Amino acid sequence: MREKIRDKERLEHILNSINVILSSKEKHTFEEVSTDPIVFYGFVKQVEIIGEAVYMLTKEFRAEHDELPWDDIERMRHVLVHGYYKIRPDQLWETVQNDIPAMKPHIEKMISEM
């Protein structure tokens, strides 16, 4: 029971970061992400939070909900944290524009089912 509570909490962290990213991507252009380190690392941090929350989900939960590529999300977090010097703005922006919005309905559904 306790782990399920933690899974829901982690999903709520993921949804919160998704919402921050989605509202922020409407305010900033790719050019700003590419040239302003504060904007760039603001997006990086939110994607890191998503990856860390995914990392903290129980293995059972991830196995039961295989509609999202949990391992890929977790790997991206590792790159952002440990390979911060390799992050390319175009890769980050692609994630922000495509992957993050696609995750939202899945995460919302998971939370509503708990």
C-alpha cells in the first residue's frame, strides 16, 4: 500500500513538471532556449524532475503501465544530470515539443485510476 501511495505522488510530480514545461514552452522560443542559459536549464531541470520521478516509481507500477517508455525517460534523466555538458538545445526542444505533451494524457489517466 505504501509504495502505491509513493507511485501516485511521483506521478503527481511528473504531471506538475509537464504542466510547467507546457506553459513555459508557450512563452519561449527555440532561439531563447538555445541562447539563454537560464531558460535552457529551466527546461532541463523540469525534464530532470520527470526522469527522477520515473526512476522512483516502483518496478511493479512500471511493468503494469508499459504504455510509456519508462527506461528511455530514466536514461534521459541520467544524461541530463551526468552528461550536462553534452545536452544539445535541439534535442531538449524536441523533447519539450513532442515527447512531453504526448506523456500528459497517459500520466493523467494513471493518476485518475489510482
